[in-house]
Amino acid sequence: MKYAFKAGALLLAILPFAPLAQALNLDLNPSQSPLSNATVTTNGGQSWLNVGAGTLKGTLDGKSFSTYCVELNQPLSWDATHYTLASFSAADSNMLNRLYTVANDKVTNLAAGLAFQLAVWEIVSEAQDSFKVQYGNGSGNFGASSWTSTANNTATQWLNEAKNLDASKVTWNTQRLTNAYKQDFILASTVAAVPEPETYAMMLAAMALMGAIARRRSRKL
């Protein structure tokens, strides 16, 4: 069955982004990627898919890597596969960056990995801005069955926190690892923090003080 694949979460990529035209070799490791069963829908509850969700781990161009799935209509391959980088839509990229910022450090077990994956699918699959993962009236195009209510609630909480996060606090950047015939994934990395004006002022004051001390010492010599 086309949809009976192990889907998961590609997390915490501390690799620098490569040029968009560069081919990347992704090799996932099933023994390092325990997955939890999830039942989800992408068309308002007309049909349901049984998938596996959790943190996927392996290597990207030989470097340790972890991630989340992006699609629900493509099979996942555990074999080494060539990928290229692409961009998410501006709206999806904005929310994924925010999600990583508020929740990446909270993914410490399988249950949290399931919640993070559900949140990712909500962002990339949902046509509405409701961000309610649990399926029900008014939940939009994407949802999950009620028996995963804990993960649904956690995912929805993280999405609301991400949506309300101050833009100046976003510390992650995301791109799409894409293959025409296989499951797409997320390539995420942290971005350098921009100092706030108060920080700049303190730095300048400290530099001025150091300069004054240096001048005073030179006069005494």
C-alpha cells in the first residue's frame, strides 16, 4: 500500500545550509529511529492513513542528522537517497522556523517526537490558520485521531506558542530536502542571534571603559 510507510521527524540539523543546486546524500538509520503509530487525515476526514511518526536519524553527506517528514503522499526510503534543497513557502517557512524555536529543545522522547511531527504536518498540510491538530469539526484539512490526544494537545500548544512568538525571538531557519519520488524532509539549523539595542549599548559602554583604562595606564608610564 502506497501510504503504509514509516514517517518520522527530521530534527536538529546542525549542518550549514548547502547551495541550493548541491545534491545531498541522505541515509536514514531505522535502528536509531523508533516510531510511534499515528492515524491522520489530510482531507477533512474523508480517508485516514496509518503512519509511523517520531524522530528520524541518520546521516546527511556523512554527518549525523535528524529530521521530520514533510509529505504524507510519498513513501519513505531507508536506503541512501540523493536529495536537493528547495524552499518552503514563505508562510510555511515562517511557522516551521517558529516551531523549531519554541519546541526543538523539548523533543526528548518518542511522545514529544510524535507531537513535533504532527505539528509539522499541520503546518505544511493545513490550508487554514487554525492549527488545531486533533481532527474534528472546524479542524481544517489535517487532523489526527483522538486516541493520540496527548500528542495532539502538545502539538497544538506548540503551534500556538510558535504563532504568538515575537519575530525577534526566532532562532531557527528551515529548508526543504526534496526528492521527486521519495518522502521530503526538513533541513533546519540555528541562525546567529541579532543583539538587541540594549546589548549594543552595553558593548559600546564596555569598549569605551576599556579604552579609558588603557589611556590612563599609558599616561602613568
